[in-house]
Amino acid sequence: MDYQKILEDIYEEIQPFAKDGKQADYIPALAKVNPDQFGMCLETVSGEVYAHMQADTRFSIQSITKVFALAMCLSMKGETLWKRVGKEPSGTAFNSLVQLEVEKGIPRNPFINAGAIVLADLLISELEDPEAEFLRFVRALCGSETVDYNMEVALSEREKGYLNAAIANMLKYHGTIENDIEQVLMFYFKMCSVEMSCRELAKAFLAFTNHAPFEYAGYKLSKSRIKRLNAVMQTCGFYDEAGEFSYLVGLPGKSGVGGGIIAVYPHRYSVAVWSPRLNSKGNSVLGMKALELLTTYTEESIF
Ligand code: GLU
């Protein structure tokens, strides 16, 4: 398969949509990003790397970080994790309060904000230095020691993070989080602020293709757990557009409001794409289109 040519063709084909959507501006630091950027990188399990355009530009991975947090929590807690957070698609916005109230403080899944705030709380409870430990894990996955938090983005989000603060308060009220609300929120924002390039993300997510034993920085996951983690990505990875992504692309994946999307083709490859302009559901317009074309041209998907 000539993936390089396919990436180049895809880029040409999506140009008519290059000005559709707009970047996230509810986090002031993200509003400053040039929206007219695009990068893509695919890495196969045999180590071939295909990159196009700004595949080496780092961007704010935002909600993609939730997959890393989930992997750590699953590794430490196993199935007992699911007592604190569900694994059903939410069908509501990623920052919705309504469902959390109705369901008495148990978030629908780990990829909505409420769910990831619970993961942040769990990591704080379990680890001596959760911030350093989280970075150590992500760096081991992507093989880059310079991947880091962006404090400007984290603090900017804290300043305007009224909804996430409301979510954390509701979780605390229901006893779903154990630690100090401010500490949990700041750790959650820091995890979201991590910056990585498409090349680094593709490398990191190769670990989730289940082609080799998973052990990074001491965190292990069995093949069965990786299967389950992919299932949660498939059903919950795209806000309330998980069905649409599944329909169009046919791969498990996760998006973030920084405009990044990663997708995993189990046992074959991982692919990362980034472009900051988002659709109304919070997913990258060009990113969705590029991945739809990738599985269409290659006729490869899990279905
Ligand atoms: N830090 C973002 C928030 O909590 C993450 C949102 C996202 O990428 O889905 O709003």
C-alpha cells in the first residue's frame, strides 16, 4: 500500500473544506493558534512512518490525553475502575452537566470531561507524583523526552474553566472524587495541555494497536484490556459524534478540541491528523475528512 501517495492525495482532496469550521476559542490560549494548519502521520506496526505537511508541529492534544489517563488507570485498577465511571456513549456534549446530575455523579464514560476528571482524581490518589508520572508514561509511549505540559494553556483553561469546575463540584458532592477539587482540576487541565506532534501521537498510539505486549514505564495492559480500551474509543471517542465517526471512518479513535484526531487500526497501524478548525461537535473538520478518505482509499477498516 502506497500510504505516502495516499496521504498526499487526501491532502489535495480536502482543500475545498480548508476554511470550514473554526478553532476552539473557549480556552483563550487556543484561540491564538493559526487555524490554517494541517499535519498527518501514519505509522505501521512494522515501523514504517508516512508523514505529510506539518506532521512535526506540536499542538495541544486536549482530550486525546484521556486515552493515556485511562490506560494508566486500567493498568492500576483493572475492572474495578468501572465502579467509578461508566463505559457507555453519552450522546451529550463533552462538558454536559445535565447527564451527570441525572445519573447521580457517575460519569457515562472516561472520555467526557466528567469521566476524565474522575481519572485525574484516581491518579492523584494512587500516585506519589502524578504529574511527573503521567509525563513519564506519555514520554515512554511516544519515545520523546521533550513532550511536556504547556502551562500557559493549562492556566488559561483554569481561568475560564467554569463548566469543568461545576462538573468537579458535582462529582465531589456525590463522593465520586476523593481529592481537593482545585488539585484535581489543575491536574486535569495539565494533562489536557500536553503538546505533541502527529508523528509523536502516531508513535504513542502504535502501542494501542495490540500488535505487541503493552508495557511502558512500568504500566502493563493485557491484550484483552487493550481490546476493551479500543472498544471505549470506538463508542465514546468523538463526543456526541462517535456514531458518525464510526460510520465514516470505521476505526477506533479519539479527538481533542486542539484539532487533533488519532485512530487505530488494530494490528496494522496508527494514524494521527491535526487541523485546528472544528465542526459544531468539536471535531476537526479536515481531520474527520482525511481519515474518512484514508479508510475509503485503502479499503481498510475494522469493518
Ligand atoms: N481541556 C478541554 C476541556 O476540558 C478538553 C476538551 C476536549 O478536548 O474535548 O474542555
